[in-house]
Amino acid sequence: MARGWSQEELAARISKTPESISNIERAKQLPALDTLLDLARVLDLPTVEVIEASKDARNVSRERADNEARLVTVVQGLSDTAVSIALQQIEALKTLK
């Protein structure tokens, strides 16, 4: 909103649909890592600020937001193979309650 962009314009800038932007804004879905990085890039914000904004929308703890930010930083330093393995491991963790 600060840039005067519609959801359609923001979506076009990161090659997503306006519907996906709406879902992210309403905390109906979490953005994928690549989407998060694209949002930070086009909004000219540090990735951690985008995560913080997402945390506020989802009402998660500071510890969780910090851990999510650390995950982003760690993943950026991994090889493609290691990212694939990490994703599989994280998806497996989703089954835990």
C-alpha cells in the first residue's frame, strides 16, 4: 500500500497471481521461500522485515519469527541438493503434532 501498488501489480512484479497475494496478506497461506525472497526484493526490504510482517499477520511468537528468519538465512547458504533434502525433512516434520 505504501507504494500505491494494487495486489495485481505486486503479483505481476513477482510472477504470482493476485489471489496468492491476497491469501498471503490475509494469512490464509504462508509464502514459499522463493516468494518471500521475491517480495523482499521488489519491496526493497530486508527479508527479515518481510518475515516480521508475516509474523504479525499470523500472530506467531517472536521466537518462531526469529527461527523462521534463521531458516531463510541458512537455506540461502545451502546447495540445491541440500535445500531439497532440507525441504523433505521439514515436510516430514509437519506430520508431528
